[in-house]
Amino acid sequence: MDYRVSTAGRLGELLRRGKGEPESAPAMEVWARLLGATDRSELHRKFARVLKLPDTVAKQVGLLSGIDHELFLPWYKNVSVAFRDARLEVEWMHFCRGYTGEDIQALGFCAHEMEKQFPETVLDPGELERLGAEIGDLIEELQACGLPGYVNDELLHHLKNAKSAIADYEIWGVESIKGAVRDLFGATVTDAPVFREAQKSGTWWKRFQEVALSLFLMMGVAADTIQIGSAIIPLLPSSASSEPCPEEVPHRENDRPRLDGDSSLDPTQIA
């Protein structure tokens, strides 16, 4: 069973790895290793988020059909208390002694059932690392584009969110990245002023489109355009310079993108 296909599997893997850490080690150092945090700021962000993981898994167990939900939650009491009481400024034993091997095993049963009923897409780690690095480059180069302040801030905010979602994949999986991609497209394509101004950045906008398209395809959508109302917006950089912004395309009754057998694609519905 691949632990990455469910939130329960990822929680169980986190706890399993935690049991292998020295009990006398500083909790801050252990959490940094487990969460892949490279600095204190990133650690605090990831730590605050991971504390919600047991409740997230419990809610997902409640969505499983054809099971006795209580039989799938014996782990919850110990694990939820361990996370509730987790601190960074103590020894690791204060966390890892709060749950048992039986709790990890029970999470394995949850993960198995989740994998059967609603498995998540497993993404390629190498591709994620590449895209994360490219988004980092876009963030660094954005300031030099000379875009209006509100456009710069909007792009920066959503690019940082996408980069964080990629960095959090090992814990939160593909759903977190899907949310960031939806927000990124919502901010940069459906917002006509941002769309229009961002195109003026030239090479930066073309690179942004390439990265955005890669993220889009990774989510399982095979398309090189998306439809915003009556407008058909290209994602491929080759046609970016000639495409009007969403509000400038006149409405025609039968305007539709030709994508995969003439199927319409809503950017808010990324499968």
C-alpha cells in the first residue's frame, strides 16, 4: 500500500517515522526533519498546519461508506491528544510517547479503506521539485517586471501559496496543490486587470504560463486552453501575445473551446 494515496496513510507514515527518532532529541529538530522544514519560519508554518491532521483524517473516515466508523477510529483519542499537546520547545519523547504502534496499525486500516474508496493521485517527486524551483525563480524575478503594485502583490501571494502547497505534498497530498492551482488561475486569468497587466511582463508571463500549464496537466487535465465565460484563454506561451484579456472577447452563443473531444473546461473544476 502506498501511504501517499490517502491522508490516513500519510499520518500513519509520519507517526511511524516519529517512533524511529531519538526520544531525547529536541522536538524542534525532529519536527523539522519530519516536515522537511529548512528554516524556523517554514517550520512554524508547517507545524501549525500539521496539528490539524488527525481531525482531517477523522472527518475523512466519516465519509467512508459501508463500514462501522467507530471501529476505524480507535487511534483517534491517543493521536489527537498527542498533537493537541505537541510543543517545539521540549524533548521528542513528550510527543512520541503519546501514541502506540497499535494506533499506527489502526491508521493503516483507515488508509487501506480510503485507498479503495477514494484514492488520491500520486505525483512525481522529481517533477514537484522542479516545479517548486521554477515557481521560486518566478517569485524572485517578479519584482523586476515593474508591474503595478496590486498586480505584483496578487501574483506574489498566489505563487507563494502554490510553492508552499508543493512543499507540503508529503503531508497534505494532491488536494492541497489542487486548491493552490485553482486559486492561482482564479487570480491570474479570471481577473481581467491582472491578466492584462501580467501579459505586459513579456518573457516572465510566458514562463509563468509554462509553469502554470505544467501544474494544470499534473492535476490530470489535458488541455492547452481554458474557457472563461465566452473567452478562450491559451495556456501555452506561443499564443500569449495575441490573445485578448477575458473582458475584451465579445460573446457568441456557441463559443466553446475544442478540448479533448469538444469538452468545456471550468478552471474551478480541476479533476
